[in-house]
Amino acid sequence: MKKVKLLAVFLAFGSIALAQPDTYASQNLGDFTSYMKLDYMHFMGSHISSFDGPYLGVGIDWNCRLFKVAYGQLKPSLQLGTGRAYGDGSHLDFSNIELNMRYLYPIGENLFAGFGAGIGAADVKLQGISSGIVGTMQGSGEIDLKVSQNIYIGAQAKYQFASEYKNTGINPDNYRLGIKLGMMF
């Protein structure tokens, strides 16, 4: 866990250094943002399709320095999160790290829509079965509202595909619906 915290701090400070100023600051969601999120998580895969529960996450994103878009923002995003889902008299612990690319664009005054996709890895622990790492791919859509110069709130829906868990036939595909509170820098 110390390594994960150290990595998160390193990436946060590294991202600040990579943040690119934008001449349209009033029409974007910040050059660099950090956020906290609370999601409802439901698993869709075999053997655990009745499992659901809360998911807590934190994330950072920044303006992309490699590619520019004519309208809106292209933002790489790093997210860490963990959740516990319950079902069939047992529980499943799910912790993951994701690297996503999101495209955000203004749809109204201080209102932004976006979509994205990415890759990641998750540590899955089903009660009674030892822990293991699975690969993930995810896609998401979101709506964000800038409520002040430095704060925004948002809602996001995400579907995550995951590889089979340790040759057990258990597939931790899941979807998450949630809200987030973020700060813009």
C-alpha cells in the first residue's frame, strides 16, 4: 500500500509539471484537476452477477501535451479506487488502477460532457478464493458542472471489461455509476 501511495504522490506532482496552460480557461475544466468519487458498483461476469456495493476512488487528470483538439479538451486521467461488493452470502474486494484518455467538451455555460476509454489492472479477492490480479479495459461517459472557479461536480457511468480471474471461470466485468467532486488548478 505504501508503494501505491508513493506512486500516487509522484504522479500528482509529475502531472503538475506536465500540465499545459490553455488560452480558453473559461471554456474548459482546468489544466489539471483532482477528484474524489463515490460509485455504485455491480458485477456482470459469470459466478458473481449478483454482487454489488460501494466503490470509492480518487483521480487526477491533466491536459494532453501530445495531441490537441480544435474544440474541448483531451485529458489523460489516472484513477485509483477500491470497493467491496456483496452477494450470495459472501463478498468480493476489488481494488484497481486505471489510465484513461478522456475527451471533454463544453455543452453549455460551465457544463461539460465527455467520454473516454482506458486500460488498467485490478486486484480481486473473492471470499474463500485467494487474491489475484486481472487486466481491465474500460469505457465511460460523464457530465461535469463547474460550480466555481476551482470546484466542479460530476456524474459518470463506466463499464469495465476484465480478464478471467485465476482460471476460476469468474469474470469480474462490472459497471459503475457515480458522482464526483473535483478541484481545478
